[in-house]
Amino acid sequence: MPERSDQDTRPERKTHHLVATELARRHGRQTVVVPDARNWLQEHKNRWRADVILVPWSPAEAEILRYALPDLEDGRILAASPRVAWANRCRNARARSAGEIPTPRDTGGE
């Protein structure tokens, strides 16, 4: 079985930013997209604003940030992927026929 590169498993950048933008609008705060929690912590741990919402992609990366930044208030780290999955489930539940349910996106991993 061929190995998958990290590029194949990363979310679409546009989707991640769209979720962060929507979270900023709903919470009335600025958001920061965190594409990789460990790298972000190495570069920004000592220089970031505590009043922004950090938006990693996965719940696992959100937990890494929560562990590394224990003094951060609840609700300041919000994972994007569960929100995308929830929106897809809601859209699928509202579909009146199987034809209205969108097909999964092609990930390009041939």
C-alpha cells in the first residue's frame, strides 16, 4: 500500500478559512487559522493575542493547543472539522431525495 503524504490528509485550505470566518462572525471576535498546532506553537506561543479564537482543523489539534495553553478561556479554541461534518449531516437530513445529497469531494489521492 503506498504511503499517503501529509498533503493528502490536510483539509482544503479554503474550507478551513471559511469556517474560521464564520466563527469570527458568530462570536464577534477575530480568528486565527492554525494549520498545524505544533508548528504554530513553536512560532507563536509567546506572541499571540488572548482575545482571538484559535481555529485548528481537527479536535486532536485543538487538544494539543489546550494542553499547551492551559490558561486560555473555554471557547477560545474551536476545531473546524466537526462543524463541517455537522453542516453536512444537516444538509443530508434536509434532502428530499437521494439525488439532493452531495457526493463526497474528490481528494485527488490517486
